[in-house]
Amino acid sequence: MAPLTEEELQEIPAEGIDPTNPGKYATLLSDLQGNILKGHGRDHAVHLFLQFKPDQTDALKQWIKNFAHHVTSAQKQSNEAQLYRTNKLKGITTESDPFVNFLLTCRGYEALGFEPYQIPGNEPFRFGMKNNSVKNLLRDPAIEEWEPGFQHEIHALLLIANDSLVDLLQTVNQITRELYLLAQVVHREDGFVLRNESQEAIEHFGFVDGVSQPLFLKQDVRKADLRDSFINWDPRAPLSLILAQDPNGKLEDSYGSYLVYRKLEQDVPAFLGAEKFLAEKLNIDRELAGALIMGRFRDGTPVTLSDIPATITNDFNYDLDQTATKCPFHAHIRKSNPRGDTGHVLSSGVTEEQALETERNHRIARRGINFGACDHTKAESTGSGLLFLCFQADITNQFNFIQASWSNINNFVQVNVGPDPLIGQTVAGAERKQKWPLQWGEPETTDQFNFQLWVHLKGGEYFFAPSISFLREMSPNQE
Ligand code: HEM
């Protein structure tokens, strides 16, 4: 079959890609790692951050080659999900293999002996997240403030996930033993899905998370279509949003994707305190105060559509709220996906359609999972949060752009909008304080003004998820 063309990667299949009938996407889906086009969906995950031992390159390559047979392809992920659904209908419990991703950093490729032309070329990936220019762009805290494990040079990330925690830990133990002589596990994170009473996935502040995602697969498009009509927001996306050609792929359609990994600690008591303070200051309900910070109520209702929790939907934009009287411009979801806002800026020189198109190309596929307290209502100031992961084709234009050019800055669509109160980083370094959005008026006391950040970066890195054929054909003498 002919390889996919540039145009085919850029087109949006109306119904989404169907892995049960993959047609021209067959090679791509069998060679692409899972979790990219769709989240792995398992309840538990362990992330092992590896540093390769310097004198073990050949043995490491051999290990990666063998291990590649356990890495889950997009095709396998979809087959297993299909089986799970069919069995569930029949009341049968499905036993599935652990879900596995294997990712490399630029330093990891170098440590394995790859030449610069063989290493994926996206600039932030080449630099690494500890690089000064990246740190300054994102306004991240100093590396010395990161957790010690993240301060090490990291070469690879192993993501292993399963619904059964016992099975997962067994797999992790086995892998750790295999790796003992070849690589050091310099850091480990254990993640899990938190759920609310309706069994929806939430984050530690209690808000439903993962509602708005770019969708690629037929099953996801169909599910979204049942709830939303795609009139005001179309969640479908082309493969070009998320895939990058693997320079070492062995097949005609060998693709990979860049992963941004950020450990974001959430200070739950501080967030709840800020919500209370804002509610008192604006004389509104506390839930509404939270929704003004996030852009959605805890149940997922967009605050631009309703000032009480009403219905979870993703079929909305801000066209009828251009003065931001319902949803503030700085609200987390409005900053991270303005849904056409940038086209409403007069004299920008582009049409609304062009602006929307450009905005949509900044979208990311979020694949995060929680860490810390198992009960978010008991989470303390430290120790709990989000292992934020997102896939994209181009880190510069996607994650870095959202964080640096939308979330962090004061002027956004209009002047003095303020940073995103959730994730905006206004000043790099230790003395950083959360800046209170100006629209809410000056707080009366210094204490009130000194809101600490509710979200703190504890470390992170940029990775590439290579094609499976590259991993499988890695050989000790391969350059
Ligand atoms: C601890 C940190 C974070 C928390 C608690 C958080 C929470 C949330 C919640 C509750 C939503 C709404 C539900 C949804 O649409 O899925 C959301 C949406 C979103 N978040 Fe975050 N988030 C965090 C960090 C980030 C970061 C670092 C970024 C990127 C720079 C980001 C980008 C987005 C995007 C793009 C959306 C979807 C917006 C839309 O399409 O309407 N988030 N987040």
C-alpha cells in the first residue's frame, strides 16, 4: 500500500479513523505506540525514568529490541478496548496485557550512539526541559527546586499501566529486575485515576477532567457525537496535529509523537481557600467562584453557558461571551483553548476563520494521571497533583505555545487579562507569587494578595515515542 501523503495526514476523516477497518491506516496503527491517538484508559500507571549505564549500550539495545514486543501499538490498544466492550456486554471480565509505552529523550538517543540526523528534530526536544532557554520561556522554577529525581539526566521513560494494581506492580518489579545492570531508575511516579461519585475521571481540585480532547478515532468521534452536536465546537483533528515522522522507522508509515511530561503538584487547601475568598469578594456561590477560575464547574458545565452546574458538554465556544462577562478570559480552559477568541481581536489582520484554524493547530492531546492522595478531599498542601502528559507533533507550536504565549501572559485577546490563575507562571524562580487577576479587583490585604501558586512544577522532561519497528529492529551494532 502506498504511504500516507502529507494531504492525507492533514485531512480530518469525518467519522474518525476506524481501527476495526483500518484501510490505508493499517501500517500506521500497527507501528505507532498506543496512548497517542487515545488515552490508555487504565486505572493505574507507573512511570519509570531511566538513565542508561554508559558501558552497556549494546546490551541495552538488545534489551530494548526484546522489550519492544511488549510495547502496545495503537492497533493493539484498540483491539483490546473492543474486546473489553464486547465482553463487558456479555458480563465477562477481560484479562488484558499490561499497557506499555517506551519513550526516549534526546540525551537518551545520544547515549545509545545515534547521530544528530537520526534524532527527532523538534527544537525543545533537542534542548531538553532543563535547558535555560526553555526554562526562561516557560518561566519554570530553578532546576534546584525540582524533585531530585527529575534533576538527573533522563534517557528514557517507561510507562506501564494496568487496571489491576497487583498485576501492574508485578510487571514493574520484573522490568526493574531486568534493567538492573543496564540502567538506573533515577525517578519513579505512581499514577491513578481519581473518580467522582458519577465515576467520571477528576483531578485533585475535584473537577471533571479530560472532557475536551482532539479526537482521531471513530469510536471517540461517535461517542462525542452522541452527546454534542459539533455545532459550536468540532473536536475532530487531523493526524498532523499529533504525529511526527520517525526518522528511524522501518516501515513506510512509521510515526511517533512528542510527549511533554510535567509533574504538577496541586495545593488543594490553598485552592479551596482562594475559591472561598473569591466567592466572598464577588459575593457569589463558591462553586461559581471555582468555575470562574477553571472555566467549567466541577461537573463539567462550561461557565460561559450557565452560572450553575447544569450539563457537561464540549459543544460550545465564546462567540456569545466576547466581553467575558460569563467566563473570564483568564479562566484555565479559555486560556488553554480560546475557541475562536483570538479572531475577535480587531486589527489582527486575519479573518476569524484563519485565526480559529491557527488556534486549533495549537491543540494538545492530554494524557495526564493523578498522583498522591487517593481521596482528593483529604489532599494536603503538598504531595498530590497531576502528572501532566500531553502528545503533539510540534512542542514549540503546541504545549510551549499554550504555556508561554497564552497561560503565562497578562495580555491575551485583551490587555491586562492576567495569567491563567491555575497554571500561569508569571515570574521564573522561587519568589514567584500567584498574580491575582485584575478584573477581580485589588485584594484588600497583602495576605490576600500573596496567593501562593496552587500548582507547582516539580520537574519534567520532553520525550519522543518512537515507532515500534524502530524499537524492534534496534540492534547492538546499529548506529
Ligand atoms: C494541575 C494542573 C492542571 C489542572 C488541575 C487542570 C485541570 C483542567 C480541567 C479541570 C479542565 C477542564 C476539563 C476538560 O476540558 O478536560 C482542563 C482542560 C484543559 N487543560 Fe488543564 N489542567 C492542568 C494543567 C494544564 C496544563 C499545564 C495545560 C497546558 C499548558 C493544560 C491544558 C488544558 C487544555 C488544553 C484543556 C482543554 C481546554 C478546552 O479545550 O476547552 N492544563 N484542565
